[in-house]
Amino acid sequence: MSKTSSLRCLITAGPTQEFIDPVRFISNPSTGKMGFALAEAALKQGWSVDLVSGPVNLQEPDGAILYPVVSAESMYHQVDALFDACDVCIMAAAVSDFTPIEYSELKVKKDTAKRTIHLAKTIDILKTMGERKQAQFIVGFAAETDNLEANATHKLHAKNCDWVIANKIGEEGTGFGSDNNTITILKKDGTTETHGPTSKLALAQTIIQAISDTLDNTSENTPSSE
Ligand code: CTP
């Protein structure tokens, strides 16, 4: 049996929503498909899965433990509570980078609304977990419109990831909401692998298998303490 057949995997998925008032929020077009596909592939690998997801219209795969969240702050608190127990952490969520400083309990009326919304930066969940990482294998995502490899390589190092999965957005048939994608895996050792275009489920299976193979090789190469 593979040494990596019973790992605990923490996955973030979907968008976050940052509410301005009870009927308005700041968000992005993420549908959560990639994160949910990763959860399905990890379960097939025999791993246990904690799936922390922003608001999406998807059914969680059978066997995954779903932790629904709304805002970046609530996603952070949930990840913070689960991170220490995980072996593999894959952050596929499209976390809002900014949140309104003020929340209005009452619906803001258009005639009296201010035209400016003041924003504060949200906590960078991946970077924070990267700083805290012990034995966890951490995979981040980088959705980019331009300078794909340079931006993703910067994220790999700045957020202390083992891998970053880069994908180009703004192209027909791939990225947010699409069933298909093309990805480049950038690894800490400087190597890269490109996969696709193919379905997000096929890509998820490739990613999970590749993580499993890497961890199997790492544990084989680690000298035993005897
Ligand atoms: N991420 C996170 N917390 C945030 C922002 C991003 O955990 N507040 C994670 C995402 O889940 C993803 C990675 O960081 O795994 C990169 O996210 P991305 O939105 O591509 O990059 P940013 O760090 O937000 O930088 P920029 O918006 O400048 O590209």
C-alpha cells in the first residue's frame, strides 16, 4: 500500500462574498468547480477531505466534510482551525482581496448612498498558512490574465508554497466557470509541468496523483531515524 493512501487533505474552493449591506456584496465569478473536482479526486485517492467553500451551487462529493463560509474572514477562521491536522493543503478558492470597512445593517438607499466604498485588505490565508507550515504540502493557485509564469513564481515563493498551479483567465473555454482548463504546475525545485486543455476533473486527478507520487518519493528518500 502507498504511504500516501490515507492522508488528510484541506481544500479551499469557490469565491468569498464581502457584504456592503444585506443585499450587496463584492465578489468574483469563481464557481468552485476546480476545488470540488480536487475534493472528488482526493477522495478517490483514499484521502479524507475537509472542503472549506465559499457560496457555490455545487453538491459536495460524497465523503467530503463541507465547511460552508461566506467572507474571507470566515474562510480564514475555518482554515485556521483545520490546518494543523492536514497533510496536504490545496487553496483553490478565489478569495476577495478587499472587504468594505463599514457594513450597513440597513439596506443603503440609492438616493442617499455615498459613491465611494472604503476597503480594507483581507488576510492572505495562503500566505499565513505558508508561514505556519510544518510538514504540510501546500499548493496555491494563481489565476492570471498576463505574465502567468512570473506572477505565479512570485506567489510560489512569497507564500511559501510547495507548488503553485497557474492558470490563465480571460480566454475562451477555460478559467472561471468553465468545465475545462489548462494549468501549469510550478514547483519549488524550479521545474514546471503543463496539462490540458482538458476537464477540471481530469486536471484534478492529475494534480492529486502528482502530489501523491511526490510525497511517496519524498518519504522513500527520507533517511529513517534507525
Ligand atoms: N489567497 C488566499 N487569501 C487571500 C488571497 C488569495 O488564501 N486573501 C490564495 C488563493 O486561494 C490562491 C492564491 O492565494 O491559492 C493566489 O490568489 P490570487 O487571487 O491569484 O493572488 P493574490 O495573492 O490575491 O494576488 P493578486 O490579486 O495581486 O494576483
